[in-house]
Amino acid sequence: MAALSKCPAKPSITATRPTAFSHYLPFLHASGFWISRFPFLQNGIVVVESALGMKQLFVLFGFAMISAYAAEMERFAFNDKKIPSGVEDLKAIQKSMQSVLEKVRAATVCVELGQGSGSGVIISEDGLILTAAHVTSGVGKEVTFVLSDGRRVKGESLGLSSDSDCAMAKITEKGPFPFVEVDKEDQSRLGDWVFSLGHSGGYNKDRGVGVRIGRIVKSTESTVQTDCSLIGGDSGGPLFDMHGRLIGIHSRVGPTITENMHVPTREFVLHWDKMLKGEFLGEGPFAKKPKKGTGFLGCGSEDREGKLVVTKIGRESPAEAAGIKVDDILIKLDGTEIKDKKHFQAMLAEKCADDKVTVVLLRAEKEISLTIKLAER
Amino acid sequence: MKFFLTRRFFSHSSLLVIFASSMLGHHAYAQELLDTEFRTNGPLMHALVAPTAEVLQKSSAVIFEGRNEEISFGTIVSADGLILTKASEIAEKKDLSARIDRRSYPLKEVIAVDPVWDVALVKVDAADLTPVPFAESSNIEIGTWCVANGAATRFQRRPMIGIISATTREIKADGGPVLGIALTKDDDGLLIGEIPEKSSAHSAGLKKGDIVTHLDNQAMKKREDVAKFMENRKVGDEVEVTFLREGKEQKAKVTLAGRGDTFGAPATRNDAMSGEVSKRRSGFPRVLQHDIMGNNKTCGGPLLDLDGKCIGMNIARANRCESFAIPVEELLQLIEKLKAKQPAP
């Protein structure tokens, strides 16, 4: 498993290459995971606590079992065979995939950011997107998404987990958008038949989203490996089970064509709320945390009679774009009263490029509150 | 529902056993590895598509250079020894032979080459070969299983499987069509600088130092004139070049080729992770795309459906996850066109 290389379309969105992969740990679930994966266990606990007789307990337990098996029933028979029994099974695999293909291809987007491109998948009608951390590379970045029909829409990156290559983003234009179902219950198993989609090498309208078939050949806590081939531009694209449920996001490839690594959706579930809030999680290697002090506002100021007065606005600066004017008096930054210029600068020095700050200023004795996204210094 | 009913008749104890084993089952995927034999292109999957392997055994060829060097596959299109293969892979190769089923045939003659499709029609001395059975149409839904030649042994052809993975379409020539000459401005016209050996201008007899004056009788004064002329042309088009050599006007017919294929294109990061790809992998009027793994040496053979019918001919390994095949409709037309170039017996 040495010499892993990630696969963005162009090097500009490459994160540092992970030298040693530290995630191949024995499989350990958080307790919450266990409960969610075994709903019948919860039933069991309820039964014991309400101190019913053995007979009812067994009856209820039986129901729990039936509900557990109802979930099992959903599994395709071909997934529980080490190898398909014959051409009929191959055709069943094909049929199940083809019945969902049109829908899931429509929800697979090309993610354009800077010089490079990756892929992503829409998971809600209003345009929430799952992709890879090494594709978005940061929080709050402006992104263009190319929908499978060629329509280009604007959006921004949300939070990410930089040590496992998960990221969220959202379309900021109005939906509805085509979307897919996420397998949050972690139902896929080793050997299951799966397929990968992505905008390999960038968006190509004539070709459309490329589809590749394979099986899950290895599974660890934070990585699923398949023999569905991937290439640059596929990064961040979706891996589906044969029901068309999202089970992973493409992350990187190994030296041979059969080594293709995806981040399982269970890893997204772990970080879901924090990513949705726009947090930058982990210390890499898939994305680098922006350095403090890289945020740029672009307005000069000086202390006058105990007040901090704006004296200069940088051309094409975030300050100019937000509408700050010369002679405005700066009062608050992110809710904190500004004491003087030194204090203001010290607070700004804690900010990074792409951070959003709220500035309250006084103009003609009226308070004005502005939310400004900092540029890169 | 049937499943529900049968479950009810299970005893409590057996339920508990199932319960325990299902827990173990859920728990057990940590760190597991699927044995190679069960993988998508493992031997057990290949055994499943044995009927298609039988077609490959009889109706595909392995093209050798010398005794041991496999350079391409071929598609058998007549009982009397006509075989299609990938032209650019056999070009300028010597001592060629074709292994079909368990026999080896010397490959003496290249009957015709189609520069557009990069296909050569070759012939071996045989009388009872099995031509590949053609499918009625290549109009196949994305996601449909397909089969192509995999690694061959001396006596056995092996299948590789995959799916149709994208929309059937034209693959434009990388960098657009070119004559295959480097032009510099000269007072009298356009002076030919370098001509790469594999360019079609070179094979048409043009030389360094010749001065190009007309293309298809249109005067060419500047390089921009040539660029404009090329806008409406495509790879495979024939262009009449009028040129001056030692002051004398001469003419030559040059077949346009792709810029990237003629002058080489810089390797991309995606090329770096794709292994050996085809030298000629763009400039095809229409291709089926599939995800069957391969390399520069695995083209030329038939692309089959699960019934063993030929839906196309593999013509390029483009990159790590894209392989191209000529659709059966175009393939049949091409066979007729190339056969017509066969000298009368």
C-alpha cells in the first residue's frame, strides 16, 4: 500500500502526498454507530427495561429479528455470493445498476476550482454536495459546479476533514437539483458489487459521466478499496451500491489499475454536523489548514480622538466590495469592541484567507453591520 | 414476504444462533481483503463468461513480432485469413505472425490501411478460420457487460470483462488535424523545416527545404492560411500539397493526422497513472467507450457482448479508465472498404 498517489485532474489541487498512511487501524466503531447499525439492539434494551415476561420478550425479540432481516432482505442475492452463479447473476447486476444509472449520473457534478477540476455528488434537492477534501482544499472557497447537462452553477465549499479526505460543499443558486440517497447505515460489505462515476479528466459533455464497475476488495475504518478504475478528475466523485445509494467518495489510487481508494460514507457521517457548519477538521494531509494572518481586508485606518477612522480603501479589496468608506468609524469586529488600531490589527492577524468577518461601523451617526469575506494577503 | 413467513417457523434458539452469527457477520469486514480470484477480473469471473472466451479462442488473433513479442490483437473477418488489427501498433514492425486458436500463421501481407480508424487489414494463409459473429447493433445501454481479449497463453485466449461506460461519440484529434510538417515563413511561400518520420507528409515524399505554395489549389502565403485551411478538415482527409523543390513545382497527396499523434503530446499527470496507452488514441469518428483494463498492446481484437457477438473492435487504450472500440456498424463498412483494396486474385 505504499506509494499512494491522489488523483486530481491537474496538480494545482493536489494536497501533500501522504507519506505513511496512518488510518489502517483495527475497525473500531463509536458506540453510536453500533446502535444505529443494529436498531434491533435498541428494541432489545427497551424490552428488558420494561420487565416483560420471557414470552413477550421473545416475541418482541422475534419482531426485532424480522426487522433486522427486513434490512438484510434488501441486499441483492448476488452480493451474498462469493462469485455470481452464472450469466443470469451477471445480468441481474447489470439490470440493478442500469435501473438507477440515469438518476445517479444526473446528480454527479464536475467541481471547478482554480486551475483544476474534480467531481462531486448532490445529496439534497437544494444542492448539498459531498466531495473530497483535496478537491475543495479549504472552507468557504468559491466553486463552480458543472451539472451533468452542462449547466454551470455557483457554490461554495463547506467544512472538510483533512485527514480522511471528506468535504462538503453547496450550490448557492436556487434548486431543485437532481440528488442521490446516501447510505448512512453503512450497509455495504466486502465483495459487494459497486460502481463509480466521475468527470474523468474534466467535464466532457459528449462523453457524459463515466461509469466503471467493480467489487469492494478491501475495507478499513476510513478507506474502501475497489477494482473500479479511477483517474484524475474523478476525485470527489461518487461510489454507489447497486441500489444507487452513495457509499463512498473517490480519493486516491495506487500503482496498479485495480487499486482505487474511496472514503466510505461512514467517515462522512462521523463528521457530518461539523462539516455542515463549515469547520476545518484534522491536520492533513488532504488539505492544508490556512495560516493565521493570511486574511486581507484592505482598508487603512488611524486612531483619532479615541476612535478608529478609515483613511484608505484598497482597490478591488474586500473592504471596497463590502462598501466600507473613508471616514467610517470602525466599532466592532466579530462582536468585539475595537479599542484602537493596534487591537484591530491584532484581531485581524488571527484571521485567515476566506474567513468571514462581521464589521460594525458608524457612518453619519448610524451603525452599519457588514459581513465580509477576507481575501488572501 | 415469503422470507418473513419462513422465518416465523424458526425456533427461538435457532433465531439466537442466527442473531449471533449475523452480528459476527457485521463485525467481520474489518481489515478483510477479497481474494484475487473473486475480483472483477479474477479467474472465476472469467470462467463465468467462458462462451465468449470460446469466441476469442477461434475468432481473435494474437499478433507477434518475432517469436515472443506480443504487440497487438486481431479480429478475424473471413475464413480465408483476413484479419483486422491496429495499424499503428504493427507499423514498421518486422517478422510478424498471428496466433489463432492453437496455431501460428506467418503474416506476410498488409493488404490495406485505413488512416482514419487506424486499422490495418492483413492476411494469413488459411482456409478454415471462424470469422467473428457480428451483433446487429452497437446501440447498447451504458452499464452493459462487455468482453475483450485479456492476457493470452500459447494455446489459450483469455477474456477480460467490463461495461460500456459512456456515451458513444466522436473522439476529436488531439490538437486537431495536421500535415505533419513544421513550416517557417519564406519569401516564396512556406518553407518546410522538420518532418517527423512518422508523419504522413514524410511518407508522401515531402522533404525538408521544400516550399509549400498551395493546399488543394488554394494559395498558402502565411502559416495562418494553413491554420484556416485546417479548420474545416479532419484526421484522415486527403490534401493535395503543391510545393517547390529546387524551383520546380511538384504535387503530393498527404493524409491528415492528429497533431498529438504526429508530433507527440506532453505526458499529463493522468498519463502517468495510466500505464502504457495507445500511441494513437484520438481522432476517431465514433467510438464505444468501455472500462475493460488493458494497455497499448491489447487493442485490435473484438469487443463482445455476453452472447459472444461482436459489438465492435478495440482500437485505443486512452487512459487508466477509458478504452475505445469502433462500433460494429462502422466496422462492417470499414471491412468492405478495406477488402475492396485487395488485389484481384
